[in-house]
Amino acid sequence: MKEATQMIVTAQPEASESGARVLMRGGNAVDAAMTAALVAGVVDPQMCGIAGFGSCQIYDPDSGRHEVIDFHGKTPLAATPDMWEDRLAGETRDGFGFVLEDNANDLGYGAVTTPGSLMAYFEAAHDYGTWDWADIVAPAVRQAERGFLVRPHVHHWWTHGADMGRVRVEQRLGFSRTGRDIYFRADGRVKMIGERLENPDLARTLSLIAREGADVFYKGEIADRIDADFAANGGLMRKADLEAYQTTRTEPLRGSYRGFDLATNHPPGGGLMLIEMLNILEHFDLAAMGHNSTDYIRIVSEAMKAATADKDAYIGDPVFVEIPERLMDKTYAAQIAERIKGGEKMHVPRLGTPEPKDTTHVCVVDKNGMCVTMTHSLGMPSGVITDGLGFMFNGCMAVFDPRPGRAGSIAPGKSRFSSLCPTIAFQSGAPKVLLGAPGGTQIAMGVLQALLNVLDFDMSMVEAVSCPRFSATSDAIDIMNRIPGYVVEPLEKDGYQVIRSAMSFGIAAVHGIRIDDGRLTGWADPGHDGVALGV
């Protein structure tokens, strides 16, 4: 357990160290978070990067500013609602992705949405940071110049990172010439744990961004090279999409749970789903049930199912979709709770055929109490690397519904729901817990359970992020392998389908910091390669 007055937690040792060095040299939480995010894009290049998307919450007690910067990917302007309707083959079981017969939404130039990550990093650093932009980017440049050693989680994702109709990760890694050059050995296999991966093209791209800022990506030389590449390869995205891209900046979405005040992100992020689940669970004495008991798993799973069904039906990009206010309403949640108490099993409609865990997270608290919690991702990466640029583009078109007229349907300039929910819980006006997670559609489920572990069971952060988790984003309940059979057997006898994973850790990978009277304790989910560093 790490204790300090400043702390950073990320899913990569290199990213945590780079952020810790910033804090040690007097940078603030935003300086450290953006430095770490850029380094993460180098050493976890399919989890995140400058051509990705995400959501960032910043709380600055000194200035009183509290803001969420949302930077979801946007559908290219050339997209149409029905362009893939006749190619729909199925839906992932957890409801966070659609499979086309030719995988055009999953692999290649048609899979890419207009990215927002770099713009968000730049805006956060400019508006909240204290360091020059070039100094924030410099550690990522150095990391790209010297390369990195392939870590266990990186290799595991390369070899086990796709299923349920999605294209295999090796196909994504080898889709581009750059990918074939840097990710594979001479014998045709992907590089192994401990082997060095070098990407000089990315070092040159990041050096250009360090000198010229985000505009070079969205309006300048890099935008021109992206435009030419996508035009030559039949991609939807063009320079006009990059030029039109804007982040969305709002006050946090606020809720409450058992006397704690919650701040999270708005749709199309997963914060509303998280608050709905907590509103339902407030009507149950979870602590009396016992952590991960049979009753606990049943009740929490039913809350997950209810919120998932509402998400599928109603939650999308608020610019395009009117989201019912009742989803935030505690009276509505009480009605669902009564149905669960009466024994009703919630139903999650599915087409039939889980969102891959290809995302990462950073949490930072500095000596002045500034807090940053940011989840950033490539979605399921497209495999596209423009020659000479070195970074892979997101593949977020796969999560749009090819059927017109639905909350998640395709529309030009639209963002699709994602489960990203960087969250801060406050107690008596002061931050108590900040956390978030990678994990695709399971993010909200992992964050929910870690929050319950702290707020209902008073767990330390190491316990909160390390306990075995479960999820119900369909009519089935998924459990990790450390949950005993005797706990779930009564559920199976009651008619529940319980699907056991072979993995010890999963259902997102939660990273967080707990604050107790100014004392910080943080932990990185042991299912990934990350670390908490206090300085």
C-alpha cells in the first residue's frame, strides 16, 4: 500500500513513473495526468493513443473549478444511418458492439471515428496545467525513441483480445505496413514478453506535436497526411472531420449515495448508468447481505440488468437523442428496487452473438488537492496506421447500431454511448475516492463494485480494486473464477445463467485513489500491469 501527499495510479509502470516525475518536479495533477496519458499511448499502443477518445474529470479546490472534458469519437460526416444495415450479422452478447458480415465497422479505414484524445490532452494542459506543452509531451517522445519492453498484459491482449465475431487482434496488428514491421518477429509471430518494441515514426510525430500543438493534428501537416491516406483507402474520415472536431466541456453529472456526493460524466459516457445503479442499490442493505454473497450478487446483478436495458433503449449522444430525465430520478429507481425485492428478473433484450477490454485509466491527486481521473481508449483499435505517423487509430464505428432509428444508430458527427465513467465521490464536500477503469462495456460495472467496496464495506483501495467481480450486461451473470461455486449455485437453481471466466481478474480493471484526512492510498488493478506511485 502506497501512502503519500501526492499520488498517481495508471495501468502502465512507465506512465505512472512519468507522471510521478512531473509531480516531483512541481507539476500539478493535470501536468502529471497528461504526461502519463501520452506515455501510455506509446507503451500501450492498442489501449490508448492520440487517435482515441475518452472522458476526463478535473477538480481544482483552489480555483473552485470542477469540469468534465468529454472527447468521444465522432462519426465521420460522410456516414449515413443505413450504410451498413444490410450487412448486420449480430450483436455482442454484452450489447456493446455490432458484427457486420465483412467486419467493415471493426477493421480498417471504415472503422475509424474522428478522434478527440489529443485535443483533450492539449486543452486540459493549456487550461489547467502549469507546464509548457512541449515539456508535457517530452517524456512520450523519449519513450518512443528508446522503445519499451512488451509487458504481460500487452502480450495477453495481443493473443487473447478479441472474440464473439470480432476480428482477431493479430489481424489488427498486421493490417498496416508499420504494424507488420514493429509488432511482429521475423518468424511471423507477435513479439513476446520482454522483447523490445521500437516505433521511431511515433517519436517523430510526437516531436512535431510537441513543437506545434494539437492544431498540427487537426488542421496542419498531420491532418493532411491522414486525409490523403483515408482518401486513398476508402475511409470515411477526412480532414474536414478533423477540422470540425470539438470536445464537450460540462459541469459533472451529479448524484448521491448513502450520504456521499458523486461527480461523474454525462452521456454518451457511462456516468448516468452508474448513478442509476447506485440509486437502485440505495434501497438495499448491502453490507448486511455480505460482500459477494449469493443475495448480494443477485441484487447487484439485477440493478446492472435494469440499467443496461435502459442504456440500450435510451442513452446516446444527447445532441441527437432525448434522454429521459427519469433515469436520474430516485423515485424511478425505487420502483425498480421494489420489483427486484418482489423477485422479478430484469430482462436485457439482445439480437444475439463482450466489448473488448482495450482502454486505460489514470488517476492523480497533487499536493494542493487537485484531482484528475481520466479514462481514454481506442475502442477496439482499427488496425490503421498511416505510413510514417506511427500511431493506430480507434475503431469505434463498431459500437454504432447499423439499424436506423435507435439511440445508438449512425449519424454524421454523432458519438456513441461508452461505459467510460471517471468518477469522484465526495464526503462533506471533500474528495473521498477517485477512480475509473478500462474494460469496454464492463467499465461501469467494475467502477460500481469498487465504489460499493469503499462506501458500503469501508475497504482499502487495494481491497476495493482487487476483490473478484461479476457483471450482468445481458440476462446472464458473468463471474470471475475466484468467486466460489457454492455462492452461485443457488442462483443457478433459481434459473440464472452463470458464466464463469477462466480468469482470476476481470470485469474492467479499476484504478483508484482513496483520501482519508489528507492521506492518500492508491492501487492499480492487479489484473493489469499498472502501479500506484506516491511522492
